[in-house]
Amino acid sequence: MASSFWNIAYQQAMKSGVLVAKVYSFLHVTTNYLAFPAYAFGPSMIPTLHPSGNVVLAERISKPSRGDVVVFQSPEDPNKLPTKRVVGLEGDSVSFVVDPGKNDESRTIVVPKGHVWVEGDYIQNSRDSRSFGPVPYGLIQGRLLWRVWPFQDFGPIGPPTTT
């Protein structure tokens, strides 16, 4: 009798262990190679994203294009994952106002090979490529696809809206 109890307990533990391993493997592959949830907050992406925060779904499969919103590892602080819009790809000439809040001095650069130029949609309050320069493709974690939270904003993330 005790032998059958331990036999049943062992079988149940093995089934549970296999299930946990399958779920973990699925989540690992999904978040590291396909898509992952991210939290985007701050004023730099107004009106596309809410400054108090949005939970978004980002995909890792495609290379970013001009106009896409990306999440990337900050070149200034590797612990931060800012969200900005790609405005220039490698080889593009990008003209920008250096400090839009103070003056209208502008510069033009050519985005180097293997890099993108990113800017916030609300450039008056955005720390972006104008501050830290072009971002290497290797720092890009994913391209934002959908707003997931808050529910009233649920939907795809598209081109910037004009206000």
C-alpha cells in the first residue's frame, strides 16, 4: 500500500515537473526570441504613449524601420530601457534642433553604419540621440507593436499623431 502511494506521488511529481519545464521553455523562447512585455513611461513619447506609463508588447523578430517605436538599452545607463521613435536609419542624413527648448540651432549628421537615430515624439522633453548620439542595432531590444495597458488605450502603436 505504501509502495503504491509513493509510486503515484512519483508519477504526479514527474508530470508536474515536465509541465513546468514545458511552460518555462515556452516562456524562455517566446520572451528571448519572439516578443516580450515592456513598461514605457515618461513624457518623451507624448502623445503616442501616456507619461504615467503603458504596458506594451514588443517583438524581437524584425529589424526596425523609420517611424517604428523601439525599446533599447540606454547607451548612457545599461540598466535603463528607454522607448523612442526611429527617425533615421544607417546612411540617412538627419537634421535636428539641438535644444528645442532654448534655441533653434540645428545640426545635420549622417547616421553611421550599424546604427539608428532615435528621438522622442515630444522633443521638448526627450533625452534621445540628440543627447547621446546614434544607437547601435545591438542595443535595440525590440519594436513596439501594441499598447496592452491601460485598456482604454489598447491597440497598435503606429506613426506619430500630430497635435
